[in-house]
Amino acid sequence: MAFLQIKDLHVRVEGKEILKGLNLTVEKGTVHAIMGPNGSGKSTLSNAIMGHPRYEVTSGDILLEGESILKMKPDERARKGLFLSFQYPEEIEGVTISNFLRTAVNSVRGEKDKLSVLKFKEAVKEKMKLLMMSPDFLSRYLNKGFSGGEKKRAEILQLLMLNPGLAVLDETDSGLDIDALKVVSEGVNSFMKKGSHASHEKSVLIITHYKRILNYVKPDKVSILIDGRIALEGKGDLVDHLEDKGYGWIVEEQAKK
């Protein structure tokens, strides 16, 4: 069953059409990777899914478990089970990670299921241990003065605490050294791990330029985005062909059609 369906999506940014009839299906319980060259529309896709107001959907639809979310605000989409890990997380001075996380978690969970301070602390410490994060990290301002690796770990900590149905990871691997990449990947794999709450319902959409994160988070399906459309789809081994040949051969095949 599909968690996310995107049908003939056209998206314009500042008057320029970036997505030009994109079709995509992300099945429940799967890791789906989207790859493509610079300027192909990958980040436009992730922002359109989450409802960023700068990205204007001119036609097509985005369905979450069969329901259109186009008219929903980003916070409504989050409560429906969407999560977006940003490529360039914003620094927010004056807001500690602890306060931010607890507010975000309780906002998504709703009034009846709010976590107490004690339960929140227990849960967040468990997740931080997995991500090899120091306890004093919680008292720091959100992303303020963070290294690239710290910012990405903070994003994955949010993912694990919010426990969404679909995690959209927009170039989460960019700027990470090999050790940080392994830790972040372990966090994503933990999110998908069988036995965790509603794990069979979870899905991950990884948007990336490179193969390296896909060495640790194995995709069930790979879609190649070229010039605003999905140009090619295949299983996880498609990544190896891209590593060997690049994107040029796909562009040439598309030009022949």
C-alpha cells in the first residue's frame, strides 16, 4: 500500500517551473531513494511535499494515504505523519533543543497523548545515546554554532522523537565525514527497524546526490530525477550503475524519446 502518491506534479518557484509532471509512489515499509544531478528539482520536491509556501503547485496532486494534502499547512501535514529533514537546518538562538523537541513532539501527538517531562527525558536520552550525543546537547540553542555533523544528528534526533509515518531526508548526508555518516545512517535504520512502534507502516524517502549513504541505508527502490521528471526507476542496484556511469546516459536516453 502506498503511503505517498504524487501525480503529475507541476511546481513553480519564483515564476520558473521546476517540476514538470512528476509521478512518484512511496510504498509503506520501504526506503525509497531519489537521486539526480544538481538543478533537477530534488529539493523543490521535498519542499513541495511539506508545503513550503514559496513552492507553488500549479497542477497535479500529492496524496498521503489516499488523501490530498495540497490544501494543508505544513503543521497539519506534520500531524498527518510527514517529517522533513532539511538540507541546511536553520539556527534558532534562544530556543533550546530540549524545549524545541518537547514542544514539537507534543504538538504532533496532540492534547491527549502529550508526554510528561519525565517520559520525554527518558525517551530523548535513549535516542541521544543511539546517536552518540552528549546529554548537555539538550541545553544548547537549536543548531546555534553546530558543526555540520551536529546539525544532521539533531535532525535525526527530531526524526526519532517525532516518529512520523514518512521521513523525507533532503541530502542529510551532505557535509558529513564517514563517522558522522555512519551514526546518522544508524539512526535512520533504527527508525525503520522492525519491532519499533508502527515500524511496518513507516517509510523513508532519501534525496541524495551520492551513493555513500545508500551503502548504509539500503533502498528498496531508486528513482532518478532529471529536469523536473522521474526519468528512470529501479531497485537498489540501480545505484551501482549510477556510480559507474553517472547521469549522462539517462539524459541521452530521455533525449531520444
